[in-house]
Amino acid sequence: MPFDYLACPACGQKVKAYRNPLPTVDVIIELPGGIVLIERKNEPFGWAIPGGFVDYGETLESAALRESLEETSLAVTDLRLLGCYSDPARDTRSHNISTVYVAKASGTPQAGDDAAGLAVFAIDSLPQPLCFDHGKILADYLKRKREGSI
């Protein structure tokens, strides 16, 4: 595979341009009535776990808190790591690696940012279609909940 090259800003020397996966976060937000899913405003359309891209200089945890607040208007607490999902085909737009958290919240969620809509669903009554690999993520979440490990 041929590489593209960039010019070093200090000396002008050719430097290989690497393509790297982009870091993202997703947050399974638990409310007393179920989990919060957003209906995506942008392609790919469908239902999704709230989340998004990590900003430069931001920790994964800070990105999870920020994205939760931006997309659902909920301040989440008790952030727990579910896992990382890295299948290059998980997002058709680009190769993204998602760090997925589970968190608790209280209050009334409201759709914001990239969310056209929002709803709270019982884990056994999820809408279809789910975007990306969120069906697999939620299956992993349910399994871990039943085991008592999350």
C-alpha cells in the first residue's frame, strides 16, 4: 500500500503520513425505566447509544461525560468501563475504536446535538435498526448485567 507523505513543519523533510483509527466513546446510560438511546440526526440513521468522537487533549472519561450531556442533557455518574470495540467495519464512515462505558443518571433526558430524537427503552425491547455495532455492544452489556459483573 503506498503511503502519502507530509512535510515536516520545522525542516521540510518528507514524513510518512499514517492512517490511524479514530477514538470514540459510547455511554450506556441507565435510568430507572431502562437505557437511553438516541435517534441519529445524521447518517447512518437509526437508533444508537449516545456517544461521539474524543476531542484532542480530552480523556476518554471526559469525552464520555461531555457526549452524554450534549446528546441527552443528562449529567451521568458512576462511569464504568464495559469494553473496547475495534472492528474496522463497525462504522462505514471510517475506522473508529469505541471505548464503551455504562453510567447512571437521573432526570428527564432531552435530545440534543446529533440526536433527532431520544427514548428510554427496556433492555428487552430495543428498537431496530441499531446503528454501527450497537446491537453487539448491548448484547455484551445484557450478558454482563445478568452475570452481575457490571
